[in-house]
Amino acid sequence: MGRYIIKRFLMMLMTIFIIATLTFFLMHAVPGSPLETERTTNEAIQANLEKFYKLDQPLYVQYFDYMKSLATFDFGPSIKDPNRTVNELLERGFPISFELGIITIIIAVLSGVLLGILAALRHNKLLDYGAMAFAVIGISIPNFVMATLLIQQLAVTWNIFPPATWKSPMHMVLPVLALATGPMAIIARLTRSSMLEVLTQDYIKMARAKGIKPVRIVFRHALRNAMMPVVTIMGTLLAGILTGTFVIEKIFAIPGMGKYFVDSINNRDYPVIMGTTVFYSAFLIFMLFLVDIVYGILDPRIKLHKKEGDV
Amino acid sequence: MTRPLADELTRTRLEDGAESDPFAHDAKRGKIAKPKRKRTVTDEKILEVQDLHVTFRTYGGTVQAVRGVTFDLFKGETLAIVGESGCGKSVTSNAIMGLIQQPPGKITSKGVRFKSKDLTKLSKKEMRKIQGVDISMIFQDPMTALNPTLTIGEQLTEGVKQHKNLSGAEAKKRAVEMLDLVGIPNPEERLKQYPHQFSGGMRQRIVIAIALICEPELLIADEPTTALDVTIQAQILDLFEEIQAKTGVSIILITHDLGVVAKIADRIAVMYAGKVVETGTKREIFYTANHPYTRGLLNSVPRLDLKEEELVPIDGTPPDLFSPPAGCPFAPRCPFAMEVCARVYPEPTHLSATQKVDCWLQDERAKKLIQDGAFAH
């Protein structure tokens, strides 16, 4: 296990290095610069600024400088907002984005799995049809449309929840709902179909022949086997939720990382683009690693490491 | 079925391998010494199935899978239910076990009495107190019958924990005993392992251990050796005999393998198209079978004592159970079929205290045919 983790960790570092390199050169290939504004600036001042941010140096020098500071987890200062470093932006934004993302994942997984189980147990009955109709709607509506609809109905018309910002649990309801509906619907459909398949397996029949209580059959015998496909797509869903947070944070004016990420691209704020991209990638890669670990825990047949003598 | 003579009611059999069954010697190969053991079959009826019907509603119509099955099972006895695929033998066992989902399935009967309790009248909750406790089931394919994500220890102990309220330690002790009984070495360590760490034969032993852990009185084995290779088959059958000698459990053995039947059955029920067409003791079925279908089955099995003879398959296919025929379902394939066969299903004829056959050839008006020697073998 230890060897597996070390191997995976080195691969993760490699991936992040490649992402950072690609982002760096792509970012500089995009026309424009952080110092370009609508107002015309004095050429001398422009040159001075470029010198200050080392933008006048050849690209490869800038690249090596950046990689060096990245290795020490120093993401540098923001060019647009000179009073703050990128590290400060991340420290401030990440906890909020993380909170939004984690609550969304928990809600999506719990309700999706529960809905899937109920639909499977009531196969071809009203509850099944209802849940699946709901799921199709959930998959079809993009999260930004969902967000607008929720704000219009629940915040503006009925005035139940606050329409924006991130202060109390009440503020969290709408953004989490908007972000969680899609993944929840996907998980529900997947859980249902894999649960239906698992419930016809011989070992479930055998558990019933043993007189085991239905609750235990569903949760102990069936669910764990039925969760395998769900865990498999968790990686994709996580990436989806992560990019979803950019949009949702923008719509609900949530001061998370997503806001800085989007703004930085518009402003060509090189250090912030690099910092947020590398951070997001590192986070996603780590989550995918966790998914693989969970995979091995769920199914004892999957071995993450090879022991001697194993076939 | 009745057994009138008192000395037949309680008989003690000594099996020492000296029996002259036509199939016995091939089932015995691969085994060095057969231990002598005593088994006791009593006159106490443990299971009475009367006129059991099972139908399934499907998109294509209603399948009449089981169409009036009647049989008894005595304590300590092994009854083999024999028949080809789709004849309703597994559905019969699932119906007894309470594993038919209703709907789409539908069970009607004049009673499936287990120790005078009608199983078809029990609620699901009451049935759960019998499933795995009084009646256990062994499944065909040990590769799929065990849950791949649970340790075999958990799969062994969950039954006793729930039904007998044993503590974890007691249940574990019991599980170790059971693994010992079915011949799995190092049971303590093996409890922590998962099914994929065992071979097919080992897994079937575990399935048997799970079935026996609550000390059931009736064991239904649904093709328990079909998925195993021949040497392992013989071992598992020996295990069944050993367990029956030790615990006195009654066994219903569902199979299409007459070699298996020859080895361990006391009585045989032959099923065809959802009906039991002939029942009798092993000896009666193998030597004086009277139903043309039973004879056909026996003729289609290779025999070592008749080397030159070619196998005789039964021509044709079983009837469509969506619309089963009014008369004898075997009539279209039967070389001796008469006009009446296709129209009316025959009443059972009792040939002996233990042998019963549903066939028009037993009618006195048809006897001439048999005397002509057309049915001799």
C-alpha cells in the first residue's frame, strides 16, 4: 500500500508539472497582457512595469523563474491587485469554494444513491417512474439555468432563501441545490440500474434464502456491489462539480476561488491564472486518487498493490 | 405416497459400496476409500407438497412453470427431482423456499406443509424465520452464490447471528466448526478471506457450510454439482452423504445428472413440463421405470456396462409452457403415444407402495402393447 501511494504521489507531481507547463505557455500565447488597459499609459511607465514583473525577459527565463517559485509553493503577487499575493487569494477563496463543493458532493451522492435505491426497489412502479423522470430533468437542465430558476422562484417570488452571497446555511441552499442537481440525477440513474442488476445476482437470492432481513440485504449485500459504477464516474462528476463552482460562484456572488479564476483569465493576470489552475488541478488529482482508494476498499478483488505470491 | 409395511417405515441402510447400480461405479471413481456409514430414513413426513402450481406473468403471456406437483419427503431421506432444463424443478424448489417474487410469480397449491406448517400461507416475516433456519438452500454455481464484497466469515455468521441471536464470538466459533465439518483447512484464518480467494470446490463447501450453520431439517440443493468438475463433484456428493449421516437432514436434490442421482438419492421424482410424471425408489426408477420419458432419460445416459450400444436421444422438444397441452405433455415425443394421450392427462397409477406413474400405458386397455414387448428393455 505504501509503495502504491508513493508511486501515485510521484505520478501526481508529474501531472501537475505538465499542467503547469502547458498552462504557462498557452497563457502567454493568448494575445494581450495584464498591463494593457483602456487608458493609454506612458511608454516609459509601461516599460518599467514590464521590467518590474519581469515580463520583458525571454519566455523561457520567465518559465524557469516561475517553476522555481512554484516548487516553494510561492505563487507570486497578483498583477491586477498588487496588494495581494496569489497565496492570499487562494487562502481566502479556497475554504469557501471547498465548502460549496464538498456540501454539493455529499448532497448529490447521498440523495442520488438513496433515490436510485428506492427506484430500483420499486422497479416499474410509480416511485421508479417519478424518480427517473426527475433524474432526466436534472440531467437536462444546466446548472446555470437551474441557478436562475431557483433564484427566480425560491428567492424572488417566494422569498424563502436569500438570492446570493455565502453567509449562513440558508445562503448555501440555492447554490448547492443548483450545483448538486445534475450530479445527483446522474448518480441516481446509475445507482438504479446497477442496483437492479445486483439484485438479480445469485448471492442476493442466497441471502434471501438465508432469511436475512431485507434492509440488511439492500445495504450490506447489494449496495456495496452496486456502488462500483458510481465510484467509477465520481472522478468525472468531481471535475464537473469543480468547474460548476466557477459558474455558480459567479451567479450567486460567492467570494470563492472561482471568481478569481474567471476574473484572472479576463484580465490576463498571469500569476493568478497559474496559481488557481495549478491549485485546482492538484485538488482534482488528489480527489481522483481518493476515488481509487475507495475503489479498493469497496471491492476486495481490486488490489491497489501487488504482494508477493499474489496471483 | 404411502409406505404400508412397518419394517419399511423405519429402515436402516448400510451403504458399503456393494450396490449394483448401473451408474454407481462411475460416480465412485476418483475416490480411494468409502467409509461405511449408517443413515436412517424414518416415516416422519417432513415436507408434503400437494398440487403445487407456479405461474409467471410475462410480456409474452403466462408461463405455467409448475403444473400440479405432489410429493412427500421423509425425515432423513434424499429425494432427487430429475428432469431436463425448463421442466420446473428449480421453480418447485424456489417455491418451497419462498424465493418466488409475487408478482410476477403466482403460487397456488393444496398445501406446501413443512412439519404441518403451510409455507404458502406464511407472511414474508414468518417465512424469514424458516428460511435458512429450518429449510436451507444450496445454489448451483458457487462462483456467483457468494457475495464478492463480504468476507466468508461474515456470510457464514450473519445467519446465526440474526436467527439464533449468537454473539460475534459464539457465531465465529460456530463458523469455524462448520468450515471444519465441510473440510476447509485453517478455518480460523479462512474466515477473514473473500470468496475470490477460494477455488470452485472450496466455495461450494462454504455454500454448504452456510446452508447448514443453523442446523436445518431440510436442505434443498439446486444442482449443487453442475458447475463443478467431476472429481470435485464426487467429493461434494460424499460430503452430502457424510453430513446427512451426521445430522439426519432431509435433502431435496434437484439435478439433471443421473450419475449424481444414482450415487446419493433414496427416492427419485421425474419431472416433465411442470409435472411429476413418475416417482419411485432409486432401484425402481433405474430398473423398472414405467414412464416412457423416464426410460428415454435413462437411455440417453452413457453406460459403461453396455459399450457397443449407441446413446438413444429423445426426439423432439418439451412443450411450450405458455400453452401446455391438455393431455400428457410427453405424448408428441412418445413412441408409444395413443390417441387418448394427447387429449386427457392420465391419472396416477400406483405400481408399488413407493412407485407411481402418470401414463396411459398403465391403463388396462393399453396393456396389450406392453405385453407385445414394445416396451421391453
